[in-house]
Amino acid sequence: MKTSSSSITRAMILAAGLGTRFKPWTDRHPKALAVVNGKSLLQRNIEYLRSFGIRDIVVNVHHFAEQIVAALTVNKGWGSHYIISDETSAVLETGGGLRKAAPCLENAPFVLMNVDILTDMDLGAMIADHFLHAPLATLAVTDRTTSRYFLFDKEDQLYGWRNVKTGQERLARPVTASVQKAFSGIHVIDPSIFSLMTMEGKFSIVDVYLDLAAGHSIRGYDHSRSRFIDVGKPESAEQAERLFA
């Protein structure tokens, strides 16, 4: 059963990426318009957000931006009220893209999500958890195996990041007990984050979180029981078709 998320009405979908892992499709199209069972990733995620009452959508664009704008125009935003955040002059990554869109998002908490993930996670429950604990941000995570992990303490507070392939690790503060979780590309964010961002131009939101984790609450929300797939490569689109009708 879905949980109501009426407390949040606005979201941003990150759709500006080059999609280099999704070639050859992305040689001529944006990954956001890759199709899974007759619907593009962008359409699926707009409809996912709408199912939780979120109809005001910001979409950032860069790679084949005109195709995304055309799809939104022809389909009337698939029932959403959409705003385009134009990054055609330079792709700004997740943090820079979010900061550029701040004027559209700075008045109330909002959802941020990658366009290339699909899930049936109860977003309303995640939003309710965010309002219950009132952190700066809540990050959707699972127990799945990956190469890069967020690190949380026993109270689900972010304290670091680790790449298990390279051994690279970044810790915001020391802890005595920890757990590593795979990030799912969905955030619930308090707009006060914009006043705390110090980086300019092109940067990752992960770096923002790791800079702020020592002095601010950034929580993990585990949805390991949900269906989830990162549609990062063409073969994962085939897997997504088996998971999502």
C-alpha cells in the first residue's frame, strides 16, 4: 500500500547526463528517453512521482536537450507541471545541476531523483520518515552489491563514502560501528541545503553531503525489500522490462 506524500509536491529529475554507458542509444538520443516496455524512463519516473501526489517537476537537460523538451511538450508533461532547467551550455553534474535549479526548489522540501533508476519503493513512506526525523537530507539506500557505498553509523546517519574496488574512502567523522549501503539515486532534501552549498559550477551532490555530514543530519532510508534497478546499460534495460510492466 502506498503512503501519502501530500507534504511534498515538487521534485527534480536529473536528466542531463551524457549516458556514455548506454551507447549506442545515447549516440543519437538522451538516456532519459530510453524505452522500457513502451514507456521512456522519463515518463515512468514522472508517473511514479505523480502516483505520490508530486506533480510539479523540474527536469534538467543537456545531452540532446531538444528531444527531452519535445517529448515533454508533445505529451503535456505526462500530466505534470514541468520546468526545464537548461544546462545545454555545460553539464553541471548532480550538485551543480541542483544548485542551478535552486530558484525552483528553495521554498519547501523536495524530492531529487536520477532519471535512469526504476523502483516501486514507497516514496510516501520515505517522505514520512524524512519529516519524522527532520534531517538535512534523506537518502534511499539498499543492501545490494555495488562498487561504491555510503557509510552510515548505527543511527542511520551518514558519515562517509567508500569505493571497494579502488579502496578510496572519505570519512566526515569517526564512528565506532558502521554499515555500508548502496545509494539508489533518490533523495528527499530540505531547501536549507542551498544556503550551505559552497561549491560552484560542476560538482557532485555526494561531495556536498560528505562536506556537511560532520555537522548536519543526513540519514539513510533502507528500501531493500523494494524492486529497484539502475538502468545504466542497454542490458539493464532488458532486465528492467522483466521487472516493470
